[in-house]
Amino acid sequence: MSELENVDLAEKFSRYRGTMLAEIEVPGPAEVRRTVRRQRRRHLATAGAAAVALLGGPAVGYAALDRTGPSPGPVDPTPSVTASPTPSGSPSPTGTPPATSASPTVVTAPDGRISRAQLLAARVELPAWRSGPPDCPVSRVRLVGDPGTAKEGTNALEAIDYADVDGDGATETVAMLLCSFGSGGPQQVVAFDRDEAGRIVTIGRVVATTREKPQWLTGLDARSDGTVRVEVADLHPGGGWPGEWSQRQWRGYRWTGERFSQVEGPTSFGPNPYSTNLAVTAKDLILADDPTDGSRVGAVQVRVRAIGDRHVDEVFLELDLPASFAPDGPAWADCGPDAGKYGPPLRCRVGPIKPNGELTIRLGVRLPPGTELPPGTATVRGTAAGPGGHYLIDPDLGNNEDTIAYR
């Protein structure tokens, strides 16, 4: 490029710069300061927003933890429930740990295990005995330890056992008791416990004998599951009935919260195998004069049947005639030793009788000379016996006797 061209270009550039500078407003010192302050505020706002973005989540969470809100109410069922996500990486809040409730007080049930000696030494309350004799006490009762020597009308302790019968976690006492009367008496099994003061209290009656069945309690067994098992028998021994002929059953009873109820075993007895149905009929006694000595003689004809499939070993007959009648004739020879010597009534032992079998016997009687005897009636009665001469059960006693007239 020539020197002339360089000079021309420099002039043009100088004119351009002058024109542009005239159009530009140069800021003064105050404007510069304002500009710097605005830029600083923008930087601080940006930094604050970033801090809020980083710390806002945890801060809100901490506030929620510290706030005590109302307990949640019932929740209506919904198809799905979405829970708010928990911020990850948030530090666990520190501060005073929440107060914990005290452990609940454990209430221990009183120990109801009462020894035999303690029970005999205490005065106890008993459930009522069945109506009728004997009149055994039930309030503040002192039990007798030996049933064999118990006086009539006293309560004797026959057996004792232990189990948690009411389900409270502690052991209770069950006892078999006898109200002494004659050769036996009514029985019942009673459950006892202790109250918080250690006094003996009565829970209730487990089972008792009845006039029908069972008439006899023969065993006691309290199980670990709270069931009280009692062995019951249909008939009480005595009066010609041996205990080995009684039917026995184990029945279980449990406490319902109000009373003991049977939960195990049979609830009734079937026909006792040592039973039969004896039927007795007789004809009237017609007396006639005996010309040889002036006495009056006659005979009572008795028919005895064993109804059913039970063999009858013997039948004990009783003729409840007036004491002035004496046995007469050869038929009495088969009635057993000393037949007719002890009376009234006149007694005769006959048999055996096969199942559904029968026999007929004519028993003669004599009225001594000169005896005045107006016409009347008498009862002829029969009782069936089995092995060993023990009486058999007869469910229908109404046909065991008959009424005759004598004249």
C-alpha cells in the first residue's frame, strides 16, 4: 500500500471515531457505583435461592417432627394410599427423646392351693345340700377329716386335689365332701380359692349326688387344663346293694365364669346289668276248719315272674299276714332255714327263675283253735336277688306286690 493510501485511511478512521463517540454517553462515578450494587444484589439472590433449594426439604421435615398434631381419626377405605416420600440423606433429628410410658403393673392372682390340714383348720362356706335329711350345716363349717368316724349331720372331707380351675394363672383347690348320714349321705365336690387377704373363699359346686342318679361320688381328678374330673356311680351301696354292682362313669366339669358345667363324659346311665323286673301275683286266702283239732287252715298261692332277660337267683317272698297265722305244710321246707320262725311277716326264699321264666308256689297257713280273726287283707311282696344274695335293681316296683283277702 502507498503512503498516500495510508494517509487517506487514517483520515477516514478518525472521522468514524469522532462520529461514534459523540453518540455514546459515558457513565459517571455515581452510575458506576449503582451498577456494581445491582450486580451484587443479583449474586446474593441467586446464592440464597440455591441455599433454600438445598436446605428447604430437611427444614420442613424438622418442623413437622417438632409440631404436636391431633391424633389421626378413622380412615375410610380407599383403593390405594400414596405416602409422601421421605427425603433421602437427611440427618436424623437430635433433641430430647420422646417420653416412654411406664410398664403396666402385673397383678398376680392369690395362691389358692390349700393343704388338707389348712382346709380342716378353717371354717368354710358350702353350697346348699340337697333338701331333706340330714340337716348338715353350710355356713362357717368345720370339716371332719375321717368320714368313717364322722358324726351324723357333720361334713367330712373325703378327697382333695389341685388345678387352675378358673384360668387366672394360680392354683385352686377342689374337695369331695360328705354330709354324713347313716351308712353314707349326700356328697358334693366344691372348689375353693383364696382372696387377696389370704382368706379361704368358695368358688362353687362342681357336682353333687341326687336322689335319682348319680347317688355316689367315687373319684376326684383335677387336670392341669382346669377340667375337674369326677367319677360318679348310679347307685350308692347299702341295703343289700354291693358297690361293685354300681355303674361308674368319669365326667369332666369346667368353670364358665358363673358356675361349673359338664364338658366331658356321659350325661346319663343306661340300664344297670344287675336289674330285673319281678312281677308277683297271689290268690285270696280261704280258710277251712280242720276237724282233727278244731284249727282253721288254708294256703296262699303265689305266682312269681322274671320279666326280661335277667336271670334271678332267688326271690324273697313276704306274706304280711296277722301274727296269729303260722306256716303249715311241706312247701315251707323249700323256703330256707328257719322259714316262718321269725315274723310277722312270714318269709320264704324261692328260686331260681330263668330269664322270662316263672314259678308258682302254694304256702299253707294254720290258725290255732279258738282264734278269733275277722276277715281282712294282707300284702304279698317279692324281692329279686342276684349272685351272693344281693338285691337286684327293679325299675318297676309297682308290680312286685299284690293284695289278697283272707276270710
